[in-house]
Amino acid sequence: MEIVLDPNKNAYENANAYFENSKKMKKKLEDTRKAIEETKKEIEKEKQMQETKRQQKEKKVQIVQNKEKKEWYEQYHWFFTSDKLLAVGGKNAGQNEELVKRKFFENDLFFHADIKGASVVILKEGKSAGEKSKEETAQFAACYSTAWKAGYSIVDVYYVTKDQVSKSPPPGEYLEKGSFFISGKKNYFRSIPLRLFIGITKEGKLLCVPEKYGEEVFKTYYLIEPGKYSKEIVVEKISRQLNAGKEEIEKLIPAGNTSFTRMR
């Protein structure tokens, strides 16, 4: 090892200079080690951030895929009758128009409560439906009408075929959005009670069906009908008792004050 001495300094001064330099080198070495450790931490942090972003992206993709898997009728009021026929109703005037224009076909039936401001309910393949499925659909149409909000306990409901439903009123008459002109004979179900069952099925699914559907499918359920409690109170109570999401419960309960009774 070659040691360079400064001739202008004595032995002590030269030794002290080397000592000071060694301290500086040691400090630089420590600083370098710290810098390396900090760099490693930053690299690890960046990896974790990238992994989190990747997981979030995968989650978003999964959410989109789940949304894409939803059936077309899930944006409306709907249920499957006891004969496994789909009954689907509009939530507003725009959806009423949409259903009749795009989803109402020759073998279907058109149901409507005999009151202004009711959901149009289409019973798919309704022409081949049995009387029970028709009664269930009639009750469904009754419940999702303004009769519920008005506090009625019963309302008449009629059904007609596709060729009887038109957006062209007689001369001099005007149809509001979501309304239709019905020609020919209407087939009536009289004094239909406004009553629904909402609960958890034996398979663990949240379900809301007309009372006429029956209670056999439920593990635990409520009877709901027009009554004295605000929708917010009913949603809060039922969602807690059924251990179901408030948002999902709110979608199923008709607009207006409601009474509810725990059945099982």
C-alpha cells in the first residue's frame, strides 16, 4: 500500500489528515448505503403501487363484466311467474314506451292497472299463460301503479293483446308519454289487492313477488302493502331484518307509504 506524505506537514499532521479523510470516506460509505436502502424501498413501493393498480384494474374489468352479464329486464320491475314466464314492467313513462316499442311481441300480453299513472307490464308469451300467471301479473301491475301511493287497497287491472295497443289516438285526442290507446275489449281482473311478498328464498336470493304467487319459495319474508310508514323507514327495517342491501330493497318496494308484516 502506498502512503503519500505531505513534506510540509510533520508526522502528526500527516496522520491526522489521513484520519480525517478516513472519517469522510466512512461517512460517504454510510451515505451511499443509506441511499441504496432508500432506493430499494422506493423500488419496492413502486412495485406495490403497480400491483395495487393492476388489482384495481382487474377489479374494474370484473365489475364491467358482471354488469354485462345482467339480463335486459333487470333495469325494469320484473319477476317470473309460478309458470316461469317473465313479467316485466316500466318504472316510468319512458320505460313504458320502451317496453312496448322494443319488447312487446305478438304472443305477449299487455297489463295495466285501471288508473292513470301505472306501470305497463308485459307478460312474455302471455297468450299461452295459465290463469294463475295472469292473476299474478295483474297483481304485479296493480302494485306498481299510483294506486299504491294513493293508499288504495284494491284496484282493477286489465290485459289486452298487441294488436289492441297503439300510440295513435282517435282524432282530437292526445296521448301523454308512456300512455297508449287501447281498442277493443279489455279483459279485467276486478278488485285486485295491492299486496307483495318480499324476502329471502330458500336458495338465499332476494325476491319480491305478488302475494298471489305464494309463500312456498321463501325462507323468511314480509308482506307489504300500502300503509302508514315512509318508504325510508320500511327500507331500513326490512333491509336490516333480511340482511340485504338497502339499495336493492328500495328498488323493489313501490313508491308511497307502506305497511309491513313479518310472516316468517
